[in-house]
Amino acid sequence: MKVALVYDRVNKWGGAERVLLALNELFPDSPLYTSVYSPKNAPWAKVFPKVIPSYLQKLQFAQSRHEFFPLLMPHIFESFNFENYDLVISITSEAAKGIITKGKTKHICYLLTPTRYLWSGKNQYFKSTLIKQITSPALSYLKKWDKIAAQRPDQLISISKVVQKRAKKYYKRDSQIIYPPVDVAKFKSDAIYNIQNTKYFLVVSRLVPYKKVDLVIETFNKLGLPLIIVGTGSEEKKLRQKANNNIKFMGHVTDKKLANLYRASKALIFPQLEDFGITAVEAMAVGKPVIAYNKGGARDTLIDGKTGIFFDQQKYESLAGAVSRFAKMKFDNAIISTHAQKFSKQRFKKEFLSAINKKV
């Protein structure tokens, strides 16, 4: 079976990129089609036999500033030719689902979320009334196209219950859920059961507004409890200035260092609404509980009272109350770690192959 993979853009590293690498293990001979490719920012993509970018690649700055070209994305993905393939798998949170396949070629879409700036996150992207008015014609066109594009895949697979609900709401399509792969084996260790005297809470996140790291800093500034923040992003300088001395920033760390930070922490703080949320599963893989906002993908991965606890509002009082409740609770590291195995890469590959075999 001849297979091709399609992804919106290949210029960063994150959860979706882990999905691509897992699919590469299943289909090592499959090329990867995309709008733009930055070898410098996406060295992980070198494992693919070929990365095939669109004509947008000819514009050098487009490799890192793809967001300037949303109106080109429909034509870009419609222009790819897949007539020589038996199966095309699109991995997308934007336009890659809009590819056109014909004849015997089947198309399975792994939906990360319906295009966020058009649907569930539009108010976050377009806060100004003036900006909304200026962009209204373009957004109207893109929304119409996005609905059409979402009907093209032969099968839709969602990464979580919240994404499944969005697919039904915005695209009027049913979808199967297959949770993304987490390399739980990399974090699991016998040492999780023997760590004593943990002293700090942990945040692992890109430092951008919707991740709500500012809420965690506000809360821990007032509580005075030790907090370590792992990650970088556009808000880093602002967040560092806001943080008191009890909060330490680690920037980017290696996977080995991250695993050690998870192991030595009291718990991971997960304050954002995520479509899935890989860091929560990583923390649980080493037996650490998670204090999470009670919406989005965390509701798929966390068992309240057993693998962590929820807080209901993205406000100081709610998060502080959860930290206070957490201090009075006890968790079984082994139960937490065992639960995380449900989200392993091996499970993902098995379920994805099963879905393919039913369709092709």
C-alpha cells in the first residue's frame, strides 16, 4: 500500500509532530507533503524519505511566517496531486484536510482541532472590533471553504472528546477518537516510587497567552510556594518580570532533564484548555499527579482524585483552592503511572492501523 502524509506546516516541534513521527514508524517510506518546510526549525523531519513543500516555499520568510498567508492555504493543499497513492493521511488543525483525492485513493484525516481562528478560538485571535471588520470578508470565505474541506476525508479521527464535539458542531461530522501518542516509556522509571522530600510544583508549557502561565505565577506569588517553569515563548520576558523569587524559570531542557524535573516535583500544574495535553500524560507516566483546569483534553486523561485533581475556573481563587486541597490528599504513584500507559505510542499505532484496515 502506497501512503502519503500531509501536515499543515513543518516548522516547529510539538504534540502534532510526535504524531507524525509515530506515523513515520508505521509508514517509513511515506513522503510528507506540507505548505512550508523549515529544516532549521524542524530537524525532526529529516527522518522522512522526502518532505515536499508547496510553491510557498519559494518565499524564504514564509518558512517561519506562514500565518501571513491564510488565503493561500486552500489553493496550496488543493494543488497537491495524490493520484499515485492508495491512502493519504492528513494531520491538521487548519487546511491540510482540504486536499483532493480521486478514484481509489482514500483519505483519513487525523483532526487536531477544527481551524481554531475560524471557530472555537476566533475571539482570542480577533479581539478588536476594527480587526474583525477588516478581516470579515476573508474569514467568511475561509469558513465556507473550511466546511467544504472537512467533508472531503473518507474518515475523520479526533484526538479527544472536546475535538470530537467540535467536529460535530462546526463540520456536522461524526468522528472516531484515537488519542495522540505519548512516549510514556521515556519517562517511566522505578525511581518514581522512591523519591522523598519533593519541594516544588511544576509547569511545562510554551510561554504564550492561552497557556495561562500568568495565572499560575499570580497564584504562586500569593501562596509563596516554590514553582519551576519549563518552556520558552513570546511571553517569557513579561512572565519573568511578574514572578517573585519563589519561582524559577528553566527555559528549554532536554528530555532527560525534564523527566528528572517531573520525578522530583510535587505535581504538574496544568492551567490551560488544551485539545489533548501531552505534558499531563508525561507527568503521570512518572507517577506524578496533575492539578488541571477542568475542561478540554484534561478531562480525557485525568481521573479526579486518583491521578490528580481539577479546578473549575481560570482564576486565582479556584487554582489556589485546588493547591490547598491537593496538600491534604495522598496519591498512589503506581496507579498514576499505570493509568498513563493507556496513552502510549504503541496503543496509538495499534488503533490507527485498525482504523486504516477498516477503511482501505
